Amino acid sequence: MAAGTWLRIADALKAPVGTAVTVKGWVRTRRDSKAEGGLSFVALHDGSCFDTIQLVITGSVGNYADEVTKLTTGCAIEADGVIVATPKGGVEIQVDPARNAGQGAVRVLGWVDDPDTYPIQPKPHSFEYLREVAHLRVRTNTFGAVARVRHCLAMAIHRFFHERGFYYVHTPIITASDCEGAGQMFRVSTLDVMNLPRTADGKAINFGEDFFGKESHLTVSGQLNVETYCMALSKVYTFGPTFRAENSNTSRHLAEFWMIEPEIAFADLAADAQLAEDMLKYLFTTVLTERADDMKFFAERIEKTAVDRLKHIVEKPFLRLTYTEGVKILEQAIAKGQKKFEFPVKWGTDLQSEHERFLTEEHFKQPVILTNYPKQIKAFYMRLDDNCEPDRQTVSAMDILVPGIGEIVGGSQREERLDRLDARISEMGLPIKEYWWYRDLRRYGTVPHAGFGLGFERLIQFVTGMQNIRDVIPFPRAPKQADF
RNA sequence: UCCCUGUUAGCUCAAUGGUAGAGCGAUCGGCUGUUAACCGAUAGGUUGUAGGUUCGAGUCCUACACGGGGAGCCA
């Protein structure tokens, strides 16, 4: 028999019966039988798919008693064998030199030191515990599945934009401008914190002596930068890490997270909303197709509706609703005694989590695109709507709300008219000088344009049903949490 | 940051203010084409940290650390 080819487990599981193969991976479980002069069943995983492949190793393997029967969860091995059919209709690998000459061997590549304290045991672990061993948790079926789905979604995002003529723009991680808007920022500095230079009057830190010659921080958004490229390349997007130094302790916030921010020229809010809807549907369709194995697991063990709700969402158009209409629905629900809220509903104030959840989870039971919010609760760069009632000025903003997560996308048409933009900047007390280059975009060939931000981790949460955002990123960074 | 709640064996959890327990995992043995295997035995503990109350604290009190749920901020 010819020497077996090294196959990934995903491929070995699809190989025809009789194929000689070599597989390499890590042991998930081992069970022994004394039948037939010794028989061990080893479940092996290598990350190529959700399923393990079962090795059936007989006592005729040279190192059977010395090594095979001492394998524990986590050991790394490679094995030569032959694909055979199982009674249940699948395939497994027979590792038996007595039956297949030259195709029955197990080589141990790495033992597990002290199996008693190996953190990943063949039993259910709490996600909280696994977070403490984040360097090893990807070896579990849940975190392996999350990692593959995360990859699948990242690739699908790039493919979606590439296929539609978007350019991928690498916006900076470090920013020395103080104009990215709200949100506490992380300082980037090489100054000696034990001996900070002072300004001449001694009242402030002299950042002129710092690495960049001015105060600098980690970015909280690539939007303003990507708008510059939009004003030449028409269709662009960023996909990179984003940092917020907010003291947020929730299952939906991270200090370091990844965000997708497309920006389209010659476009209004309706086009923006359509782009976001098309993208989400493309991503859901892709993950259901490419990671059916992992999605089946999420539906079985993590969130029953994981697969069905994605299929359901792909089938029909998202609902579009203005903020004003949303407020009316909430007010009617209160008036009818249909629903009681902790916080009052009032036009002009931001919707609370409970209000958003009512709309998307109870009233409509589907994703909802809320548009045209009051200007006082939205950012300076959002376009003022025309023909508004007095005292009811709105902006061309949109939030996409989904059941279970709440806001997954936030976007807007941008204010392309310089006079209106300047008015908004001064109205909100922002330092207009800092915006000189952003304002230039309105001075030199301004056009209507729009864009949105999609939180990558929230997308993964929604797709997988994982409840805590810290479990959908390999090494979560959050207040008091920067291990690994 | 605020409210609630939790921290006991490698892991998941019990234990009325009075001798520290179980299941799983690990180790050893038995049985078995096993797959959440099963049966028996063995090992495994400064009860998150620091104080306090008490004859006596895993249990009651205080502070702190860390986790979880909710809220705010948002993606």
C-alpha cells in the first residue's frame, strides 16, 4: 500500500473508504477496550472543521502499551491509517499495522505535562473559567467554532466589498487629532511618566516634547479619515481595530474591538441603509453555507434559533421606520397599557435599550432600520434633514436594530454643505481649527455621501448566539482585563 | 461608574455558627466497537485577600480584589 498523504481532518472525513492517510492533531478524548488484544478510540481535532475524526488504534501498533494507552486530552499526535466506514454511516481511521501493512502507526509529538491539572478537560466548562485560560480555550469545540465563524465573516466582508468595487483603506491606528468625536481615548506617549515635562508656566504637560510633538491617542473611529479617500475613490471601507477607554462593564462592550466602516460617495441615507442590509444578508448567507457545521453546533448548544433566525432574516426586506414613527409606536403601546417602560418615551430624547428591544423583539420581531433622529442626540457630521418642522430638526442618521443585540449598525448621510457643517461644529462647542482637513473635503468638490459602522464582534455575537462579547474575540481587552 | 449577586478540590457545585462533601476530571484496576461509556479503588482543600464578632466562622460583619446579571456610554 502506498504511503498515506497528510490530510486535514476536514478532508479526511470526506475521503473515500480505503484511502491511506496521515492525520495530525490534538487528542480530545481517549477510550480503551481490551477486545481484540487491545483497542483504543481516540477523537482527534486539528481545527479544520467542527468534527473530530475517530482513530481506532489496535494493540498491534508498536507503541500501543507504552504510549497510545497513555494519551490524554490535549496530547499532540500524528497517525497513519486507512479510512474505513463506521457502523453509523460515517468514516473513521483504522490504525492497525496487522491489517494494513505500513499504514498503522501513532507518533506522539507532544505530551500533556501533568494531565490532572491540564485546564481543558473533556467535560463542559463555564465560559467564565475558559476566559481565564484564553491561550488554551480555542481547543474546545465552542471556541474553535467561534474562531472559524469569525474568520469566515471577516473574509466574507472583504469579498462583499471587493465584488462591489469598494477599496479597502488602511486608516491610522494612532491619531493626533482631537476631532474624532465622543468617547474616552487611550493616550499614546513615550514621555517618562515619572518625570513629565511641563509647559513654561508649569501648569500643563508639555506634549511638544512627546513622540509626535502633540497629544496623541489610539483611534476611536476611522470614519473621518476614510471620508477623505471616499472623496476620490467613491466607494471605500475600513476594517480594523478601534479603541475606547470607556469604563464599560457589559457583555456588549470591549476596550479594543474591530469595526467595519464603509463610505460611499454620490449616495444618500436610503442607499446607505440598503448597503448595510445587503451586506448583512450576504454575510448571513455566507456563514450558513461555509460554516454549516459550526452553525449547527451553535443552534444545538448555544442558541436554539441561531440558524433559523439568520435564514428568516435573509428572506425578507428589513423594516424601515423613522425615529418619529418609532416614538409614536412606543407611545401607543404605553397608552394602550400594552407595555410598561422604566424610562419615559419623549420625542427628542434618545431611545433606551428597553425601547429598542421592544421595537425589534416584540413589536416587529425582525431587524428594524430606524432613521432620521433628532439632531440633538446625534453627531455633528450627520446631514441636517431638509423641510423639518420648527423644533423638530432631524438628521439623516440610521441605526439597525436586531433582536437580542440591539444596535448592530449605526450610520448616516454626512453633512456635505460647509456652512451647515460649520454651524453644527460651533453649536456643539467643538474646536473648529482641528477640523481643517475634514472641512477641506467640503471646500474642494464636495458631494453627497454616506456611511456606517458595523461592530464586528457584535456581528459575531448575533450570528453565533454567544452571549458575552468577550467570548467572540481571541484575547478580550476590557476594564481590568488585558491578560495574554 | 451605579444597582444586584457570586468567589469552597483541576472543573461544576453542596455543607442549620459546631468533624470539609458529591459529581465530573486525573491515577490504578475491571468490563466493553467505544463515542456525555460503565463498575470499583486511590490521591486531591490555609473555603478569593485582609481585618473583625464569637468558646468556636466556609457560614455573621467591614474593606478590598476578581467574576456574573442589569443600567449608563456605545459598536
